[in-house]
Amino acid sequence: MKNEKLNHSCSHLLAAAVLELWPDVLPTLGPAIENGFYYDFDFGNKKVSDDDLQIIEDKMHEISLTWTNFEREEIEPKKAQEIYKNNPYKLELIAEHSGEGETITIYKSGNFSDLCRGGHIDPSLIPIKYFKLLSLAGAYWRGSEKNRMLTRIYGTCWSSQKELDSHLTMIEESKKRDHRTIGKDLNLFVFSDLVGKGLPLLTPKGATIRRELERFVVDEELKRGYQHVLTPPLAKTDLYKTSGHYPYYKDTMYPVMKIDDEELILRPMTCPHHFMLYKSSLHSYKELPLRYAELSPQYRYEKSGELTGLMRVRMFTLADAHIFATKEQAKQVISEVLDLIQDVNSIFGMTKGQDYRYRLSLGDRSDSKKFYKDDAAWEYAEDVLRNVLTERAEPFFDGLGEAAFYGPKIDVQVKKANGHEETAFTVQYDFVMPTRFDLKFIDADGKESQPIVIHRSSIGAFERTMAFLIEKFAGAFPTWLSPIQVKVLPISEKHQQYAMEIVTKLRSAGIRTELDDRNESLNSKIRDAQMEKIPYMLILGEKEMTAQTVMQRGRNGKQSGPFSLEEFISNIKKEIDDKLIV
Amino acid sequence: MKNEKLNHSCSHLLAAAVLELWPDVLPTLGPAIENGFYYDFDFGNKKVSDDDLQIIEDKMHEISLTWTNFEREEIEPKKAQEIYKNNPYKLELIAEHSGEGETITIYKSGNFSDLCRGGHIDPSLIPIKYFKLLSLAGAYWRGSEKNRMLTRIYGTCWSSQKELDSHLTMIEESKKRDHRTIGKDLNLFVFSDLVGKGLPLLTPKGATIRRELERFVVDEELKRGYQHVLTPPLAKTDLYKTSGHYPYYKDTMYPVMKIDDEELILRPMTCPHHFMLYKSSLHSYKELPLRYAELSPQYRYEKSGELTGLMRVRMFTLADAHIFATKEQAKQVISEVLDLIQDVNSIFGMTKGQDYRYRLSLGDRSDSKKFYKDDAAWEYAEDVLRNVLTERAEPFFDGLGEAAFYGPKIDVQVKKANGHEETAFTVQYDFVMPTRFDLKFIDADGKESQPIVIHRSSIGAFERTMAFLIEKFAGAFPTWLSPIQVKVLPISEKHQQYAMEIVTKLRSAGIRTELDDRNESLNSKIRDAQMEKIPYMLILGEKEMTAQTVMQRGRNGKQSGPFSLEEFISNIKKEIDDKLIV
């Protein structure tokens, strides 16, 4: 992590300031995180609010001037226990560290000292000066809901004012792009207490984006030889016991439902369903590679604290597929999958190497608990994946021990609006399930043989993709994805009739159109359409009505025209059909 | 029911024959059903098989000659108990009837008498002669899985040989059209023991039909002003308690799933989800009628004995919608719904009045347990529905007491391949839920007002629609719905290359095409394509290759051409786009 030591040092400064202001507060832990730090405090009965952040920050600046070093001191556990006798959190940490035989260390700067394993800058060389406290949040002690809720203060620290400013601008920008905010402003999705946590409801506008995405994925996959299927989003637990998923996933699966003599469970993945479909008939080598795809609803229990808008939900629909192939076909199949992923990503305006890259997630031969034991199969599969990536000259890095239990995978690592990199979805090589499910095909010699399976997505979960696209485009979607593509703005009531004719023609051309017939000024109509990020406004006044034309205004403010309606339709249709980003 | 008395009389004859053949068998009940009858027996240890049906039938013919009447005798419960002292089933019936103060009657013909409430023909006038035993099935005593499994023998009886023959032909025909048989033959869907009962898996072919149907419905609805939304197929039980559905549906709902502090349940209907979405923002009268539509997955527990292929499943997707409107708009809204239903039905080749008609399902003012109490609202709503049907001169009949608990409805009654009429789906007028959910809109005077809600489907559940269409077309779907639309048949290996070019061109024109490049004779290729009910074969030999043409053969055997490929594509595209039935 960049600036890790500086940020961690700044967390000490934060704790020092808090304790000087409120000596009864109990400090707990204060690590550096990506681009910042936090410190968790038990504030007792004191209610701390956003207003306090400035007070704390001022105190930090004051104290900072007095700090010249971080002085390390090794102490006996006994002594540490004595120092922190009123702080149960630190006592818990001391007990753990001393139990593990570690040396207990304390770091002291100015009047403040903290139990700490180290990792600081030298304040005489690098001043702890360019920082900002960002926010307050609740956080359970050690992340467990069973423990007391602490107060977490987030901050960020840099080595120059310029770096700090640029980071703060980035945060502001990414807040504006937060899909939860934009989703609310543009009325794309809502949550309901009566429906349940992590279960978004898509409004007509949100559902339009979803439908466009779904049809795009399905059509694109069909073109590339995938066969879409439709399987039920639940199954008997026996199915997941057969697949071997059950022990790995049961904590994140929904509860079992008993129906008559069956135990049913909502599915956390599609693979076993596709295997059952594959097994329902005989297959010849001539059919391979056989590609089953599905828009697959899946259910996973996420802790309520981790639920985040559309990004992290309890039910999602994955653009899923399982490709049954011979070992020899694997390389070609995976290469075609990467083609698909890259073509789709470029439609979304994402540049390879910049907006996303790959992680080659490998197994760990020494961990046969986490990874199925079959060294030769792992070697073969990892070679296939590495060769595909290398030969195609893809940007990738290795992730040791990041594989699935049944084989290595290629993860698509996407950079989000807030700068963080995240695994969007994966391409997996599976040599375990085919054995577990006894999958077969008849080879060219008429004998039974076993296929391998490539598990893959093309765009990941639709919910996440939507969240990602909302943030990427800050709600100003490419026209093909825009819930409303054109808004027709008659200048006054006299042009209403003409406007309605235009609306009817646009709609029958399949263009999603709205009419703004409110009794408002043109300027306020334009402002509202711009707020809604509608790609095109058609402004209709006297001149346009007489000449039977339309005046076009983009959401970027660019005005053009007059055009005949036919010309406008032909232009926008091309933009939609070609899925252009303009 | 037609021939009800004759069929019931024949069930006596069946029981007489069985008891004469196997005196230890215990007879239970033998009612008439539509176009036939059955009788349930406890055969004890005797294994009865299809081979026995002929033996029983012969015995029935023998006995029938001796029957001249059904002699009614009233007897004391005590005496009845004495007669049936070894038959616990009859004893249960006797106890019930005498408990309800009914007279116990016995009907005697020849040497056979049976506990019976009557309803027979006079065998001296109408001979019980033109009958046929159809099948054996297991059936629980009184339909409950907790009871003993009995053996049910089905039969049918008519007043002439001609009628019997024509009925048997119809049965044969409908067996051939049974969607389960065709579904297997054409590989459209499968079931899996590991997945669970009543949960079909659609193969690529089945999923293609489903996708075409879904896109057709969505596009058609969007054109008519519906707004598609997407809501989660589960919710907290609280939602169904608020809606008032819970007490009515809880026995057919899936079990509750506890997640943290939430009790979740898979939804048995969409209404409350759409209400929550409606409530998530303010609505003006200008937005009404507001039409929320969804392809909505729903879960209902059906008894395992009632599960039937795609016709009766435990999870289905309903083409659902809820229209929020003013009372005054209701009539117009419902009329537009009927337009949609009729347009869709005509695309499926269904003629109104012949293949389907409407049932006006009314409430019952005297039953306030089953129907929400608000006489004025019922009167108003029923009038609206009746007026729409009458003014449009629709074929309909009344169904007293068939309404939903929250209002009257129009049921779409469809005639199935086996001649039975069934409710395919409904259009409901709801004045109860808007109050329960406190739905509002701002009226023209700026005041809060309550909308009514029209619940409706456009084609019902996709699973059922598919089952219905499979049976209607006996698998020979219209081209737009056919999983494979064209099969290309090169006459010999020399024409393979040309065939592949044709396949590529057809596919890039968006036509679902397969190549039969097996080393088989043309005749056997044609036979196989015909078995698969593929609309068009393109036969390519020397002549076609030289002239760069194609020879077309329909699945009906009609050959035409030669055509240029462009001409063929343009013809078939028109057929597909216009959704023609040819």
C-alpha cells in the first residue's frame, strides 16, 4: 500500500488528539488501509458527531508540531497489562500477542504512546501534516456482530497538500458517482423494508437498463455458439452435496426448505443444474465444445453490514455459462471466452490494461484441504490458462492460492470509480466436477470419455454490472442503455400538437421517448432533462413546426440541427444499434 | 356432465366385475367424471396390472346382460355397518352420512349392490354396453397422502359404438399431443431427481421457445404502454401479512426461511411487490393508468400427485401486471387488456368463442368469510366487468362465487387438446389491496385519492403456455417459435462446402439453422428432420450448387423452389416477423 507508514502514523496522531480531548475514551486499533487509515474507539457514553471531526483535526495539527519521532519500547506483558488495565480491548490484544510468544511493543510520540507492532515514518523527516478526517462509522470490535459496536473514524494522509487535494477531489467525484446516490436521483431502483434487506426492486427505468443488458448478452452469446438454457433457481440439497459445493458454501447459502420428503435450497451457483441437463442426454465428441449459458438467478447470504446498493446483494442474476470440452479444446475455448469478455468490455467503454486486467488465480499444492488433490491436473490446467494469457499478450498477474477448490481460474479485475480494483467475475478451469457428476461424451473411437468444464461469466452479475455502469457513466448512459433516449420539449402550448406527433413517430420507431408538456419555461424543461441525463432533447418551436423539423440538444449542452425527423431517427438508430458511446 | 348417469352406472358394473373376479377386493367409491368414470379399490395383496383390464372388461360385458335395473333400498345405518363390516372405507362413509342425518341407500343390480346416493340410467332402456376401461392409477383414499394408496381404474361409457369410438380416437390423438411425450421426443425439457419435483429444466430448444415467447410478450406490452419492472421473487412474510394474502395462501406457499432477524418466503404472487414499488414515489393523476408489468417467477406448493409436466409445476413465471387507475378508467383499461389478450391469442392461432371464452367470476354477498365485505364496491366492480364484456359482445358466462377475495374477475377459459376447459389466467378488479397498502395518487385538485388496481396476465404462466402450445401444434410450432427453423441437407459429401456457406448466411441473417452433415441418405435425413418438426429443409445437390440456389421442403412434405437464398431468407423472415402460422 502506498503511504502505508504515513497513514498508520497519522492514526496514532488521531488517537492522541481524541484522548487529549476526551481522556476517558478507550482506543482500540488503528491500521492503515488503501489510501488512508482508521482508528476504532470506544467513546463510552459520549455521542461523537461529524461536527467533532473538525475539532479533532485541529487538535491533531496542534499535537503534530510536537512530534519528532516514534520511540519504540519493548515491555513485559505484565507491564502492558498494568498500563492498559482499564482498556479491555487492549488487554485482549496483549493476551493474544503474549500467548503467541510475541514481544509486546509500545510506540511513543510526544505525550502519547500506543500498543503497536510498528511501521511508522520519521516525523522529523516527513511531517504528518497533509491529512483530513473523512467520516464516522459504526464498527463491531474485531468485525463480529457479537461484540460491542465501536466508533470508527476514517482519515487520509499524504506527503503534500497537492496529493491530499487531488485525493479529496477524487473522493468527492466518486461520491457523486456513487451508484446508490445516482440510482435514487434517476429513480433506477429502490429498497423496501417490507421486502427485505439486499433485495433491490428495479423501477421501470432500472428494468429498462437491465433488459437492454440482458438482451445484449444473450444475443452476443447466441452469435458465438452458446446455447441458452433455463433451469430452476433452487434444488435439493443433495445436488450440492453431490457437487461438493455444500461444505464450502453452506454458511453463505439460504436456509433449507422442507417440502414433503424433499429438502430444497435456493441455489448459490448454476453449475450442478447445467450438469444435470448435460447428463439428461448422450453427447458425442462432435457436439463439443458444448456451451450452456443462462441468465441465472442465484442466492447468497451476505452479512447485512456488507450489503451495498446493487453492488452487494442477497440475490443476483449471473450471466453464467458452462462449456463442456475436451482437454485439448480448453485453450481455444478460453481464448474465445476472453474475446467475448473483451468485446463486451469495449462496448462498455473499458480499456484493457487501464480499466481492467486479469489475475491468474492458482492453486496451492501444499493446501489439499482448500484445493482438490491432483497435482498433475493442476499443473496441466494452470499451464493452459497461463499459455492463453501469455500467447495473447494479456495484462495479468499471478494470484497464488486464489483458485477455486476445483481448479485454477482467470479473474477479471476491474478498477472501480473509487480507484479500488475488484474481481468482477471469473473464467474457471474445472477438472473435479466432471468426475463428481460422472460426465461423459462418446469420443471418435466410440468410447466413453470425460470432458473438462470451463465455468465462466461474460459480464458477471447484472446487479453489479449495473452498479458499475452507473458509476462509470455517472448516470449519463450510452443511448442504447438510457431508460429514456429522447425527451421532446415543445416551447409553448401552441407546439404541443406537433410535439405529440413527433413523440408518436419516435415511439413507433422503437425509440424510448418522453414528452415534457408541463407549463414550464423551455429553460427549466432543458434543466430537468439534463438532470435526468437524457441523451437527446428535441426542442420544437414555431420555426421547427413550420419547417417540419426538429432542433437537437445533447445532454452535454451541444445544440445542432435543424434536422428532418427522419434524419434524426436514422442518426440515433445508428448510435443505438452500434451501441456507441458519444 | 354429459352421460353422467350412464358413466356412474358403468362404475357399478366395473365394481361388480372386480368383486366377482376377486371377492376379497374392497370397493370404495366410483363417481362419474367428465367423459368417463373411475372406481377406487383396495386390492389388498393382489397385484393388478394392465393385462387385467381386458379380463375385467370381459366380465363386465357378461354381467351387463343380466342387469335390468338399479333397485333402490333405504337401510338403517346399523344394517349398513353390518353389511360392510369388513370394509373400513364404506364404514367411514356410512359414519359420515349417518352423522349428517342422511338416509343411507343401497343400489342393487343383478347380484351386486353398492352403497350409493343414486344417479343411474335404466339398463332396460339404455344398455351399459359401449364402454372401455382406460387405465390404472394409484390414488390415496380421499385424496390424502396420509391415507392408504388405492387402485383406481378409469373407464368411459357411451350410448353408442360410434360415440365410444370417436372418444377413443380423441384420447389417442390427445395422448400423441401430450406435451410430456412431445417434450421428451423433441428434447424441450427434462426433470431431474436431484433437482426436485415439479421443477423443469429447459434444454436449449425449450429455452429458445421460452425466449421467443418472453420477448414477444414484453415487446407487445411495452408497445401498449406497460412499464416493465423487476422485483425479487421473495420477500418478508410481513409483506404477505400486510396484503392479506397470507391466511389464504399459506398452505400453498413454500416454507419460511429465517435470515438474521428476517423471515423470508418465496412469493406466490407479485402484487405486493408492485405495490411497494408504486409506493416508493409520489404519483399524479396524470400518470394514471400506470401499468407495471413483470415476467414474474412465483412459487407455489402443489401436491406431488398433481404435478404434471409443464402444466402443473412448483415454480412458474407469470406474465404479470398491475394497472393502477381511477375507478372511472377501469372500464377502458380492462377493455384494452382484452384487446391485448385477444391479439396474443390470435397469434397463437386461437379463435375466440371456439378455442377460448370468458368467465365472469363474481363474488357472493352472503359469504363474507371468503369475500371481502363491501357490497357497494362489489356491485360497482362487477358492473364494470359485465359492461365491458357485454358492450364488446364477448362470449362469456357467469361464475358465481368464483371471484378473488379482493374483487371480481374475468377468467380466460381455454379448451385444451383433450377437450377439457380450463382457466388459463385472469383479469381481476381489486378494490381491497389499495386500502390495505394505502395506495395514493394526487388528483387534479391536488388532493390525495385512492386508485383501484387491475391485476392481469397477458398469456398466463410461460410454463403452461408452452405446454399448451406444444399440445396445440403437436410440436410443429409456427416458424417464429421453432427452436430450429431451417435444416440444411446436402445430398452428398460433394455438397457439404456449399451447405456450410448456406448455413453461415442463414445464421448471420438471424435464422436458427442446423446442418445435417451425417453420412446418411437424403431420405433418412428428410425423415429425421420431419420427426423433429423442423419447418423448412433446404435440400442441396448438384443442380442447386451449380445454380447457387436452394430447394425448399416443408415439414408437411410440400416441396418448392428452386429459390435464390435471398428469396428464401426474405420469405422466411416475413413469416417469422409476422409470426405466421402456415
